Amino acid sequence: MAATRTARKAPADKYDERRTQLAESALLTLGELGYARSSLREIANNSEFSHGVVHYYFADKLELIIYCVRYYKARCVTRYDAVVADSSTPEQLVEAFAAKLVETILDEAPMHRLWYDLRTQSMFEEGLREAVLMIDRTLEEMIWRVVARYATLSGRDVVTTPAAAYGLLDGVFQRALLGHLTGRADALDDLRDQTRSLLPLLLAPAT
């Protein structure tokens, strides 16, 4: 009997589990329609959940979207950890990092499109700003781990800041994403080439 009671989930756990299920379902709609065209009703219509259920767990679209993006990005912030851990030469790291950037565009383009949409919307929607800034910081830290490891493997110092390195690589990534979404055949090859070219520029000249 005691074991059965222990195995049962607490109400709070069930509540969080349902919110996570809703987030996973909502992300598909948000990734396809974007921020402006998605409503709680539209999200419900494209999921197994009723509008009433969605509204019970999230007061409004803004709360749902913030939860969704935090949930998704929490899974993504370790995306390049294996690149850092498994690379033993700077050349290996550059190739693995470039390959992972391309892979994530191929596998998750709608989610990246949603992220850039929300980051732009946060300039107008004050309620989004805290979550967007928090996620931006975690992404910056993720990229910096790659750059710092690349510097260590190269035996050279980094000559830029985490914010500058993130801004540079994020700009290249966003441009490649746009090219991919609009059917530009060489967009991902360009991303690989630019990654190979840019990482060495972040380090001091070899002595």
C-alpha cells in the first residue's frame, strides 16, 4: 500500500506534466503559424486538447508562449556540449560545430523561426522581454563554451566577448535559416563555410 502511494504522482506533478504536454503540442502550431497568427483556440484546434483545457492551464496566449519557449530552449542549451566534450583538436571542433548548426536547421527550422519571431516581438510586447532576455543569455553561454574550448584546443586567447561572439554567430545562423526556409540551395553549405572562417577570427593570432 505504501509503495502504491509513493508511486502515485502528486497533483503538482500531474499539473506540470499536463502543461508540458500542452507545450509540446502548442510548439508545433506556433512554429507553423508564428506569434501573431496563433491564438489559444487555434492552438487547441491543432491539438488533442480542447480550448477549455488549454485555457485552464494557461491564462492567455502570452503565458503559454513563454512557457513553450522556455521549455524548448531548456532542452536546447546543451545541444553543443557533446561537440565540446568530444573534440580533441580545433579542426574537429570546427567541423562538429558546423555540422551541428546545419543539423539543427534541418531538424528544427520551425522552432528556430518561432524563436526569432518572438525575439522581434519582445521589442513591442513587454511581457515577452524577461523570458527572451533570459533565453538569450543561456544561448550566449552555450556558444561561449564552444568558443572557449576552441581557444583552448588552439592554444590561443579569445579576442572578443561572449556577447560579440554570440551576436556574430547568431547572425550567420539566422541568415542561413532564412536562406533554407526560402529555398536557397547553398544556404547550409554557406553556413558551414562561414563557421569555418569565423571561429579563427575570434582568436588572437598564432605566435
